[in-house]
Amino acid sequence: MTETNEVLIRKLKEHSRLSGADVAAINALSFSMRALGSNQDLVRQGDQPGVSAVVLSGMVARYHLLPKGGRQYLSFNMAGDMPDSQALFIDRMDHAVCAIGDALVACVPHKELMATFNLRPSIAFAIWRETLIDAAIFREAVTNNSARLMPTRMAHLFCELFYRARASGLTVTGTSFPIPLSRYQLGETLGMSIATSIAP
């Protein structure tokens, strides 16, 4: 079992029951590694990717590219997450995914995943459940940025990231989690001006 398989299996087991045969099928998947530098795109808006990625280390973010070149960050993904799993079900990406700081991802071909889904539907259900959890995070982000006061937005984001990191065993001594967001990126995430986002 490789580190990639272990990370994915551990993540899916947070919310889904996997049999020994399911674990064996995941272990049989082939992955290619890709190292990303800070702000480097994994997937661009409009792409038609043939692979799906699993984050192994670091953090990546989904974002919409705005007409004037700015970004609206939609959600963040950490080790074990599949940030572009929607590409399995749509023809063209309607958002982009980039690294926040340095990150390492493993990519598995869609054809392999689909073949595995046919053989082991429980794996398909687990990855679909992971996608639904991501959708719930999207909805919460909309609520956070449209219906909460600015300090509450920031607190909610930090609490969400910490809770998810703790559930995945990524916190440091269980009480802290490094977030490689710049102040500017934080402002683009929460819909604040830079001055507002760093105000005491």
C-alpha cells in the first residue's frame, strides 16, 4: 500500500464503510505524482481533465477567476481531499484549482476510477459522498460571505479548517493547524478589502 492509497482510504473511512475488497480495489489504482508551487494551477477553469487528484500534502483551493483578474476562493482542500472529483461528472470545469503554498497531489485516471466504480459500487458511493460533503461546504461558504459580519466570517473559516484538519489527523498536537493563506488570499476568500481583513 502506497502513501497515496493510505491517505485516500483514511479520508473515505471518515464517512463511509469500506470492505476489504474495497480497500484492495483502491490499492490497485495507479497514481502519478505532481508537485505544485504556490499559486500554481492544478486545473484551470474551462479544462476537461482526464484525471482526478488526491491531495497528499499542503493545501489547494477552488476559485473562480473574475473578469478583472482577481479571484474568489470558494473552498480549501487538504490531505486526503479530492478537490476536482466533480470532473468525473461534468464535461468542463466551471472553476479552477490552485495550490496555496507548496502542495503535492496524486492523480488517478478517470478511466480507472470509472472501471473501479463498476466493480465496486461502494467506492463510487464513498467518493460521491465526499463530493456531497464538498457541496455542503460550498453552501456554507455562500452563507458565510453573504449573511455574517466580517469578524464572524473569519472566525467561521478558521474553525471550519481546523475542525476538518483535526478530523483528518493533520493538527499539531491536536490544538493547531498551519494555514498557508496570505492576507490578500484571505480577503479574496471572505469578500473583504485587504485593510479590513487584517484589521485588529
